[in-house]
Amino acid sequence: MKSGTRASLWTMGVALAASWGAWGVDIASFEDTLTINEPTNVVVEAGTVTWNCRLEGNGTITKSGAGTLLVQNTNTNFSGEWIVERGELKSGSMINKVVPFFGTGKITVHASTSYTCSVTVWTSILPNDIEVVGPVSMAYPPLQANNQASFGGLITATDGLAFYQTGYSSGAYAEQEKLKFEKNGRIYAPGQKVLFRPNAQFCFWEAANTLVCGTLETDWNGSKGLGSVRFNSSGNVIGTIRTSMARILCGVNNCLGGAALEWFGQDFRSDYTVFRLTGTTAQQAAYLVSDECPAAEDDCYRLVSTDASKTAVLTLTGGVETATAYCQLDGNVTLNVAPTGEGAFRQRLLNRRHTMTGAITVANAKATLALGGGTLFPNVTTVQVNGGVLELEADTDPFKSYAVALTITNGGKVKLPAGVNWRLASLMVDGEERVGEFRSGDASGLVLGEGSLISLGADPLALVWKAEDPNAVLSVRDNWEDVSVFDFSVPNKYQLLFAKADTAATKAVVDGAYDLNMLSFDAPTADGFRLTAGSDSAAIALGSGGLATAEVGEGAAGVDYAVEVPVTTTRAQTWNLAENTCLALTNFTAEAAVSAKGHGTALFSGTTTLDADLVSWGAKNCASTDKTTDDLNRTLIFTGTVAGEGKLQVQGWNGCKLVLSNAVVSAPMKWQGDGSHSWAYNWFTCPAGTTNEISGPVTCDGASYLVIGKNAQLTISGGMTFGNKISVNKDFGTLILTGKPVVSTTAITDNNAFLGAWNANSRLVLDVAGNTFARLMAQAANSVVEFRADNAVAEDCVARWQRNCISVDDSSADGLFELNGTRQRFRFINGQKANRAKIHGVEPATLEVFANSTNRSQITGWVTLEKNALGELGVNDALVLGQQAFASYGDLKVSAGSLEFETGATWLNGTNVTVCGTGTLRLHQGGVFAGAHAVLHVGEEGLLALDAGVTQAFAVGWVENAQGQMTRLPAGTYSAANPGALAGHFAEGSQGSITIRRHGFRLTLM
């Protein structure tokens, strides 16, 4: 006996079980099989009775009483019908399995609006066909399931359906929280209402899961739940889908079943008040209808596409005379009004800002789309009226001014109220473009109502300036020639032409902000033309037509033009700058890319902002004297600041020039030289006396000869990559590399990958460590390469590259390498002519050399010279100093390989000479060092190699003993034949001698 339960079971009025007590019988006492072949009544008055036995037979079982009958076993062999007259018939649990808990027969539920009468599916797929008889309400829904249950049979109804999902999480949207219709699960309730409980997730999961009903409603009895209904089937037939806050999700084409889409209620939440389409779907619905939600709540009713890359098409087929909706259309949606019935259909949209990006189409003569007050489509650019009517109800343009390309076919009309002048980007009527202003009653027959339709055409319109008054403003119609349509509020539409030959005007006033397609200047006299500011808001946005200056004639004097208001590019464009013209711009901004061409000059002052690239193109392989090529001899001049993320790109082929004149550039730059040595192609210039800085990254391809004028300075602090020569030309100009190093993109074995001071009196300053290149040049008389940072050459460059890493080239004139108190590590020093290029240290500096080198250029000042090896590099190589009286006051040190003095080479001002490591000091003559004060230090493995007859004197000598300590050499003469304390320190074949004059110095203070 089951405590708390009272049950009774009859067959033909006779009890099958007589185990009675105070609370009834537990059918679990039937331990094996219960066979029912006759009509049988089961009464559960309260609580739950559980059946664990197996059912067999084909009899009808009628469940009554307010309690719950739980059937646990799999009853494949029972084919009888279940009739639920009251209470709950509940299945057992078998997750994601098709289980006939109630056998294979039909289930009939007698629904009631006053008490519970229901079938509940619990974590399984119920395969039975179900019929619901009688009126339903959500207070007592006849069908219930938890969040892991599915219906797999045909569900029919005589007076509506209501579903209740249990076990959901409010607002969640995970698959395990969906009630599914799968396998052959279907609902057939034509003309009836189907209700789904708020917050639940219902899925018509497979193509076979169809819904036929009069109304699908997701909210009831004032309850505004969230939740969703998802369709993956296209065979649905639905009269109306009504929702307040739930989502209706469309996973396949035509899953809405042609339903009218209705939003209702006043409890708004934007994320859920939607019909959500994927970008791959094409849906048909009858019409859109909704309550009026608060004007401030733009998202109160929404129809959304969830795929920005693909268009979801919604076609409205009609069914009522007029439907009114305050809904909002979002995302990549195309709206098509195309009624299919006999009568006319008018869809009204009111008081919402739609963000949809697709097209709007009125598809046939029976269709009207009416856009009421507060309706905006700022992202729609394509509208088609094919035989129907597009009606603007309010006195405002719902589209962004001049954004729409309108196509009218088959007698379509546009209905416009008084005061509305609908401006179009273009107008096509039955395949022909129309330009002008159209009104009701004119020959076009396009317009109904009292407003007008204005189309300027797809092409820009030219306006020619005729006013000669220097204070004339752009906005006055009479200042322009032959104006038929005049409205400067049209963006990117007008091309303005100034200073035609038949006017003496030299100035016009910009009296506001203008969005133009093009500015073109044509002045045949030297007076040129200026656009000046007439208000604080004066500015010009420049569209795809760009800028142009006209030719001024062969041999004519140069002409100057100026735009003295801020100019911004809004669309990609080309500038054509004619020969002998200069166009000055103040506070220029490139929001869209600019390509500059022609023979003229553009001068940028104030603040130049490059949010997009500014590219000046050269014409490669064309002679610079060929004026027939439009891409030659152009100059861009910048003064002030140049900022932004867009590149300033200049191709210096055959006369294309870039000039910085007191400019600060933080934008990235790309320079492309032509690789020529000719002065005709020195295309990068900093004029004399100017100071310029580039803090953005620089990329340089091809030879780049930087013409830095007298007393001018260019500082590059943002780093540079280069692929060929970078040289400083011009007298007394200075290039300073600081902040970040320069890096060669050319193989370092290419001798063309060099930095240098190329011209007389030019200066290159290395104020940053780690630069990589092949050669370092001081090419001309008084040219200077100055070091202000230690290790100006990257160690990787010194160690790994197999040709000239650093080359002191003095082959043509007296250049200077000023070490300036730094320590530098070179692979080579390569100076071939005595008394020409110099290596100097104005303060004590160190020059470390690794590989085979011969240097006859002068080393002066305070330079310590070291011959060393980096890893295995240069271990057996020689640094040869020859034919030069080296005047340095610095020390000498050889740690690896050999340091060799040719005959005629001396180092008379230095004091300390150190031979250590595996190094060798090799002398071909005596008197190389000043014996009166030079000091010799010999390490444990250091070697001395002296030719026959060579005697070199030192004031003092030191030698490293076996304990690693330096001991002073006694005065005397040492040689390979008589090594004394220098035993083991004379190289094989050494025949000369070393003389140590004394043990110390005598210091006299005067």
C-alpha cells in the first residue's frame, strides 16, 4: 500500500485489484505484466500512483481523478487508447530515446479551463499521436514536457492547444533547455490557437516537424515571458504569429507559414521582442502589425537578420486592407511588399529608426508601402516600386538625403505630402535615367500628392563660378552659371569649377560646411584663385572627383591656388595637379585614400591628418623631360604636422618630389626612389634652414638621396627599413637617426645597402644602437658620419654577414667619421688613401675591428683601436695600418688575429700597446711607437713579430706570468734569440727586437 495515495481500478465495473486500505492501491504490486483488453477505468484522486509493470493488450484505459498516474515501463505490446479525463498522465524517463511508455496507441486528452487534465512527457521522445478535445488555457495546459523531452507524433486539437515546459532556466538559450518536436512530431490545429509557455524554448527541429494552426502565440494571460520558438521546417501553415517578448527564430526558408507577424504588449526588452531571421533565409509573411510602444524605446519590437554577410528577404503577401506596425527592421534585411490575393494591401510602418541595410521593394500594382511619421531608413540605398505605390505619409524624408537609388517600373508611383521634396541619388524609370524635379500632374506621371521628387542623376553636376565680387559666397544661386537644380545639402554631388577665363574673379567665400564631389581650378592669369572662410563652420568634404588644377599654357608663369578652409576626403579619389600650378591646403584630413598625379605642386600646412593613404605616383622608365606623361615632375610640400595611421607614400621616379619644410611627421611613410645616382632624381628635400622630424615608421625602397639643405636638419626617430642606398646630399645638411634603428631589407652582402653622407659638407648622425647595413660612407669633402650611441652597428650584422658590414670609404674626398666618445664595433675599416677620410674621437672613443682590413685613412683625436674576434670571426685575420702617421692619442690592443703596421705607418701619440689573447703585433719597421712614453703589455698568449733589423723601443714593459699576474719587464733588449722574460712571446720567424728603456717614469711637476 502506497502512503498518501488512494486509487481504484475497474474492468467492466469489476475491481482487478482488491488491496484496499485507507489510501488505495499501488499498481507496482503487479510485479510482472498487466494485460488490459477491455475498457478500464483508473482513478487517482490525489498524489501519484506509479506503474512499474509491463502493459499488454488493446483495451482502452481511461484516467480520471485529480492525481497523477506515472507509467514507468516500456510498453511496446500495448496498443490500446488512453483517455485522460482529469488529472495528469505522466511518462517515465529515458533521455533522448523513443519510448512507448503509453504503448503505441492514440492518447486523447479532454482539456478543461477549470481544472488540470494533461499529458506530461518526461526526458524522452513520446511517439504517440495525441488529440486534445475541448477548450484550453495556460492555467491548465493539456500538454506538458520538461526541457529534455520531445513530441514525436501527430498532435491534433478541436479547440486549441497549450504547452507548458518545465525545468527551463529563465532567459537561457542552450540546446538542453529546448522542448523539441522531432522524428514525426507535428501539430495539426487548423484555425485554432496554439499557446507556448513564457521562458520556454520550443523547437520544430526537423524538416518533418510542421505546424498548422490559426494563431501561434507565445504569451498569454498577461504573462510576458522571454523564451523562443525555432522553426527548421518549411511546410508550416500559420495564420498569425503573436509575441510580446519571446523570439521567433527562422532556420530555413519559408518557415513562417505565411503568417501575419504581430507584436503586442507593453513590457519591452529589446533582445527578445524579435522575429529573428538568419542571413540565408527567404521568408513569406502576410503582414506586420503591432501595438504602439513608447517612442523613446527604439527596440521595443524588432525583426532582425543575424548574418551581416548574407541578406534575409522578407516578403509580405497581404491579406488585410491595411496593416500598421511600429516594429523595427534591423540587420541585413530586404523588405518586399508583394500581395498575392485579390484585394489591395497597404503596409504602414510608423515611428521607428530602422537599421536594415537591404533593399525596399513594392512588388506589384496591388501593393502600397506607407512610411509614417518618425520612420527612418538611413542605411537603405536601393528602393524599387514595380507598379505599386511607395507613400511617404509625413513631411520628412525617411531616407538619408540623396542616398537612395530609386527604380520605378510598370506604372509605379510615389505619393508625397505637401512640403516633402524627396531627393534621390538616381532615378530610373522603365530602364531610363531621369534627372530633374517631378510633381503631381506633370508629364512623368510618377508623383501622387503635393510633394516633389528630385533626382540629380547618377553623375555629379558641374557648377561654374561667375561672381566677380571677392566677398561672394558659395551658397547663393546667382553666383553660379546655368544652375537648373541647386541644393548643396546633396553629398558628393557637385563639381565646383572656379576662375574660368571669362571672369576676373580671384576669390570666393566658403560660408559653411560643404560636401562636394570635386574642386577644379582654372585660372589663366598669375592671380590664381582662393577659397577663404566666411564662417567658423567653413569646411569642405571632398568626394570621388577629387582636386584638379588646369594647364596654364606653355611657358606661362606659375599659378597659385589656395583652399583656406579645412578639407577632408570622404571617398577614394585622384588629384590631377597641372604643370606650373601650386595648390595650397590648410588643415587637410584624408579619411579616404588620395592618389596625386600630374606635374604640379600641392602645399600642405597647419595640421595634416592621414587616416587613409596619400600616395604620389611616379612614372617609372619615363624621361623626366617628357611632359606628355601625366605622372611626372610633381611635388608634395609639407609644413606643420602630419599625423594619422595612413601612409604618406611617395614614389620618386623621374621627378616626383617630397619636401618637408619645418614639418613634424608622425604618420607612417613609404619612400620609393628610382635607384639613380643622378642629381636630377634627388627627390626628397628639406630646404635650407629648416628643422624637420619624422617619428612614424619609414619604409624606403630603391635608392634614396635625401637633399637636406644648408643648415637644415632631418631627424628620423620612428625607425626605418630600407632596400638600397640612403645618402645625405647638399651642403651642411644633417640627417639624425635616433629612437629606433634603421634596418636593411637588402641582403647585407649587397654593397648598395649603405648609409652615407654623400655630398660635401653633409652630415649623418647615428644616435641609436643596432643599425644594420652593408657600408657606412663619408663620401665627399667635409662630409661627416657622427656616432652618438655605442654599438651603432647591430652585433648580428657584425657577426654574421659575409661581406662589408662597415666600410670607411674615403676613395673620393676628405670625409670624417666622428666617434664622439662612443664605442663602436666594426667588421672592417677600409680606407685606401692616406690623409683623406679620417676617423676621429673628439672625446676618448673605442674602435673595435674583427675581420681582414687595410686602413690608410687617418685616425686622430682620442681613438683607441682594438683588433679582436667575435666568436670565430677574424681569429686569424689581420688589421693592417699603413703608410700613415696615425695621430690618435688612444691606445692599441690586439686580442685576436694580428695588428700589422706597414712600413711608414706610426702610432706616436698613443701610450698603451696591449698584445693579449691570441693576438699578434706585427712591425715592419722600428719607431712605430714613441719609445719615450709608450708602454707595452703582453698577455699570456700574446705574440710579437718583428722583421729583421727592426728595433722598437718602449719606455716600460709588462708581461703576464704563469700565475696570470702582470710583472714589469727589466730594462733591456729582447728578441727571439734572447727572449728573457718575453720567452714564448715572439712569433715564429720574428727577427727584430724589443727594447725596454726603464722600469718606470719620472714625472716632473712644473
